[in-house]
Amino acid sequence: MATIQWFPGHMAKAIRQLEENLHVVDIVFELVDARIPQASRNPEIERLIKDKPHLMIMTKNDLADDQQTTSWIKAFKAQGLPAIAVDSKANITTKAITKITQSILADKLSAELQKGLKERPVRAITVGIPNVGKSTLLNRLVNKRAAQVGDRPGVTKGQQWLRSSSKLQLLDTPGILWPKFDDEETGQALALTGAIKDQRFASDDVALYALKFFRQYYPTALTQRYKLQESDFDLSDVDLLLKLTKLFGMKDDYERASDRLILDIRKGKLGRYTLNRTTGDQDD
Ligand code: GDP
């Protein structure tokens, strides 16, 4: 899905559509990138969702730091938000999401059965910022067969329910929210993971942010990948970037070197990482 430029009109329309769709679902699947659980959250979401049951799904868990993911799941739970981390490419994901969804809605579903209502699938919508993995997860959940179960009253015209199993159906149109990056670090974290491809963030600034971050939290990944010496960590971030530029054989083209470093990190060549740290975190 292409990155979207957020103009006020787009936002208003996206919000309106999401609010309409919320009426017809039992639960909202809010997707965040497990590497940036904070930066990839839209701050308006809680207000929009109100009292709807709500599951946090941390996508791209295969790229994130396991220890941090565990802490984030705990942190979300402490805020009353059930959370699960997934790799949307893995088969097991559908089962895991179905199971946690059933447990979140257990009281509601059993109350319906007691009233004599027929057992029915739970209906969900996925929401999240562009590139967080909404389409990929949807395809996983409906197993690419994308069996449409037809229009239902109340659903915005042209939208369909997709069948995941007898227990779960999903709205085919995800809710799209915009990332909020009014502080520099959030913007850089979004840019480094590829969540935004925005000219506002110069690649050398993002690379300097990345170097500062990796030397603090994942120093071994950095030294091993680029065969650096311990003593290179005495250099300033700028000098370290210049050193890498030389090591890449790019003379003094630090912008090209920045792009290379960013791409390596995005592709996971420096290993798994989480940029937004939970509080109480110790340096590794
Ligand atoms: P959307 O804009 O929210 O619909 O995001 P997409 O589903 O198009 O995914 C954006 C990018 O993230 C694509 O390149 C996907 O292959 C990738 N992606 C999505 N989910 C995962 C995941 O769980 N793990 C990994 N490694 N990549 C993922």
C-alpha cells in the first residue's frame, strides 16, 4: 500500500469511514509494528474506538527484539489492552489470533448462546498506519482464498466480510490511520523502519539516529556487521558515519552510505531490533 500524504480532508474521511465500520464489528484489531510499538500507534485511536473490544496486534515480530516484545505485551496488558505479537507470514498466526479473540469476547459470546442465539462468527476490522502490515495480515487470516461472505446490512457500500473460519470474519477494508510524528525521534524511528518514505527526513539524519541507537542498544550487531573496532565507539556519531562511508568504499559520499546503512537495518542485516524501548529497560 502506498504511503499516504495526510491532508485534513483525507483524515476526516478516514475517521468517518472507520467510525461507520466500528458499528458493525465486535472487535478492533489495532496493528502496530513490533519494532516501533509507540511510533506506529495513532494517538487518536483510543478515542475513536471508545469501548469496543480491542486487540493490539504487534506485526513484524520476526524483525523485532523478542525481549522487548515480551515487555511491550506486558505494558499493553497493564493498560488494559490485550496484545499479541505475530509474524504474518507464519501459518500459526491465524490460530493464535482466533484464540485470543475468542477469549476476549468469551463473555459476550456465551451470553448470546444462553439467550438462545445461534453460534456465529466474530466480526473484526484491522486498523493501523500505512505499511504496518494490514493487507499481509488480512491475506494470512483469510488464507488468500479471500472467500467473500457477501454484503451485510450496515456495512458501507462496496465493503465485504471475508471469512477466516467459522469463528472469525474480517471486513475487507482496513481502517487507515496516520502516523503522528511531531517529535523528531518518532519521525526518525518511522523513517528507519520504512513506515514512512518521507522527504522530510534526510537520510543522514536517520542514519545518525540509527548509529546512536545501535551503539547504545545493539553494539555487537554494529561491530560485527561492519567489522568495526571497539575503539571506533570513541568516535562521535558523525565521525562514525564518515568511517562507515570509507568502509563502504564510498569515499565521502555519506548520503549514499546513510542509505546503505538504513537499508541494511530495514532488511534485518543487523539482526532483530526494537526502537521504542519499554520503560525500565536495561542496556544490553
Ligand atoms: P499495509 O499498508 O498496512 O496494508 O501493509 P502491507 O501489508 O502492504 O505490508 C507492508 C510491508 O510489510 C510489506 O512489504 C510486507 O511484506 C511487510 N510485512 C507485513 N507483515 C509482515 C511481518 O509480519 N513480517 C515481516 N517481516 N514483514 C511483514
